[in-house]
Amino acid sequence: MRQQVSPRPVAPVADTTPAELDAADVSFSDLEREAALARLFDTNHTSLLRLAVLLGAEGEAEDVVSEAFYELYRRWHRLRSHDAALSYLRAVVCNLVRMRVRRLQVARKHSEQVIESVGSAEAEVVLREDQRALVEAIKRLPARQREALVLRYWLDLRESEIAAAMGISAGAVKSHTSRGMATLTRLLEDRR
């Protein structure tokens, strides 16, 4: 005949507050993730904000970057390495701006009202007066050419990094960059 053994009650650790017990449940990897994300945010937030503005997010640049960091937070454990986090953030920013621009284009096509573009406070802070002509010319480029040029010359990324951020081949990056430079040169010469 089997005897039933009743579980022994677990005595709370002396001098331990409930908050400390909750903190003990947090795994070490979660703390590492939080610290790594905080470092990434501190060192790269401004450059990612500039990237979003230059790609066309303007008034929504802060939202785009925040959403990119949220996506990184959600998928942190899926990264192949923690060194890939910044590349992942750039790719997410590019994709989010592309989706927002596409959504605006569709809304404008279906809307009969003319929407007047107003510069955001973020765009005004990020861009100096001497860059305005260049930025205006960049805004007139097709989206893929604009992305390739901004990633290449603003962030100084290699072709492989640009290809990863844009989700295209390295050859397509070369093509978009070359065509973008030719168009940009023509637009700036026309302005003179």
C-alpha cells in the first residue's frame, strides 16, 4: 500500500519582499536583452530617425523608429547574433517607411482633396538649411533609388548591408544607386 506524502510548505525567504521575489523570476537573458536594447537605442536612435526622415517618413519618423525597436524587442531571440540587431533595425525602418509611403500614395489616389505637405518638427531639427535642396531632390527620386542612395551615402553601408536592408540583391543595389545618382545629378543641375 502506498503512502500519500503531502508536499512540504515552502517557507518564504526571510527578509524578502514580494517585489524581490518577482525580480528573481526574471531570467538573466531578459536582463541582457534589455541592456543591449537600451545601448542600441542610446547610440543609434538619432541616426535611425534621420534615416526615416530621409526615406520619406517625415512626420512619422519617430513612430517608425519606435515601431522598429518594438519589432526588434519582439524578435530578439530570433536574431542570428546580437551584432545583427542594427542591421535588422535598418531593414525594419526601410520596410516601415516603404509601407507608409505606399499607404499614403494609395490614400492620395483615392482622395479628391489635395493634402498639403507640412514639414514636421523632427524634419526641421534634423535637416540644416544647406541640405534642404539636396533633400528636396532626394524626395523626388523613386523610392528604391532613394533608399539605396540614403543607405549608401548617408549611412555609409556596404552593398551587402544595403541589399539586406532593402531585401534585394547586391546587383539591384548597384543598379538603383547608379540610376539614383544620375537622376539626382540631373535634378540638382536643373535647379541651378
